[in-house]
Amino acid sequence: MTAIAYAAVPLHPTVVRFRSVAFWCLIALSALGLWTLQKDFLPVALAFEPSAVLDVIVLAGSLAGGMWLARRILRPVQAPAWSGTWLAVMWGGLAACGMALVLNGLLVPAWSKALGLETAGAWSAALSAPINEELAKASGVVLLAAVSTRLVRSAADGLVYGALIGLGFQVMENFTYGLNAIGMAGGVNPLGTTFEVLWIRILLTGIGSHWAMSAVAGAGIGYLVSAEGRSAARRGGVAVGCLLLAMGMHWLFDSPLLGGIVGTVAKPLVNFAIVMVVFLVVRHGFRARWAAVTTEEVQAGTLAPAEAQSLSRRRSRRRYLRLFPFGPVRASQERLQRLELDLLEERMPQGLGAGAAQPWRDAVMAARWE
């Protein structure tokens, strides 16, 4: 968003303070999570440095690849903001992981007392993680929505930020599992043990792990805050339903049902199929709304038909810009295109009337005549 548009929409001081509190909650809880994680795992990493280095190298690559795919594929029209991307990954990898580590430490012994050691050994993960881990990750999407309404204003935004939070959680969890496995194997062949954990958790089960669960929950939160539904009750019902679905996906993933290699492969694939269905529904709704507001802006004279036709896809935007000679003319068109995208993005929530986007519409018209 440009300075012209922002300057036209001053924020009430109370709103500014609320967003500031939400932002610093993100930072503080992430710092607390980092402290919790280093307290438990830094000694192990220092004791088995080659395994820790292998962990970092492999997982850094998986994080980079996962971020690229999520930003490129999961959100239509254009990628989410880099600021929100890094906050989401930070929350998932540090805050949510740290909270889950503490809560699992409290819940697992409780299940052992209530169910007995044998039953708790089989079911404690499936009973604990779907609740505390999914709530911890979903709270990150809520905080991102509180930090800025321009980060989470549609189900598509909630889905992609949920996926990024889950990806951060997944990468950090893989790191800790790679170190924990060394102790469980008696410290024999630490490099081989870490590598085995990594390839199983990245290549075999990663397709339907935390990113998929959190994407589903995030889509519901995005729908809740977007005013896309007919009523607050309906939006709330969808959000709760998505969160429960994410918890169910997590329960299936961690449950002892379908044991062996069949279950190891089948359960992530079931989760992947679920998140793809949710993604396709969200994508269809987003593109339908995008087409509607684009048509309205063309009719209002804000967008030219050729411009509107080019805006909805990355490739068509690049193709349209190549029609203009390289230099100041193309730079001016690039700036105009960014303003037009800002306008359409601002109009995506259905609860926002067309008149509320007038500052962005004015910015587009001013840039057109510069």
C-alpha cells in the first residue's frame, strides 16, 4: 500500500495501541518460545554438533522451498506480504513450538495417570497435540489479524498464513525430533539417526503435517474476520468448524490407528486431500469476489478493461507491462498497477462497502494522471 492511500485513512489512537500490543505479543511470546526451546535442545545440539548442522542445513532448505510454494500457490493473485510471512513463520517455529513443548510436558503425565502407562503411551500424543498445538498455531493467525487488517482480510489470507505458521512449527519440530532420536537410539550413529528422521518427516509425512492442519484452521479464521458470510453466527460457525477439522486431522495423524508403513503414508495423504479441498473452495470464493469487484471498478471508470483483465494473474500482469517501453513509462505503469492491486485487495471483504475504498480509488486516479 502506498503512502498516498495510507495517509488518507488515519487510524484512531486506540486502534494503533491495540495493534501495537498484538505485535509485541507476537514478538514477546516468540522470544519466550525461543528461550524454552534453547533451554531444552541447545545442550543436545552442542553435544552432537554434526547432527545439529545436518538438521539446520536440510531444514533450512525445506523451509525455503515450503515458503516459496506457499506464497506462490496458496494465495491467488499475489503473494502475501513479506512482513506477515516472517511473522507467521516466527510464530509457528518459536512461539507455538515453545508453548506446545510446555503444554505437552503437562498433559502427557496427566494422561499417564488417567489412562495408565500403556494406553497413554499409545494415545497421549493424539489426545494432547490436536488441542494445544492447533490452538497455539491458530492463535498466531488471530494475532496477525489484530496486527493489521491488511494481513488477514479473507479466507485466502488466513489459509496461507496458517500454512506458513504450520510450516514454521513443522520445521522446528523436525529439528527437535532429529535431536531427540539420537538419545532414543542410545547415541549410536547420530548422523544416520538424524538423517533417517528427517527424510521420513520431510518426504514421507511432510505432505500432510502441520502446514496442512494450520492452513485449514487459518482459512476459518480468515473467513471469520473478513465479513464474507451472511452473519457473524455463520462466520463463527465456519471458523469453529475449520478449527475442529484441523484438530481432527491432527488426531488422525498422531493416532495409533493404521499403524505401520501403510498408516505412515496414508494418514498424511488424507490430510493433504482435505487441505486441497479447502484450498479449492477458498480459491473459488476469492476469485469470484475478485471478478465482482474488478467489474464494479471497470464500470465506475477506475480501471480500464485491458488493465482489469491483466490484474488477476502474475503472468498476465508481466505480459501487460511489456507492452510499454522500458524506462519511466513502464515504471509509471508498474506503480499504477500496484495501486490498482491495492484498491482491489482493499475491496475484497464483502462487508466493506464500495465507498470505503474511495481513498485507494483516488490514489489510482491521481497516479493515472501524473
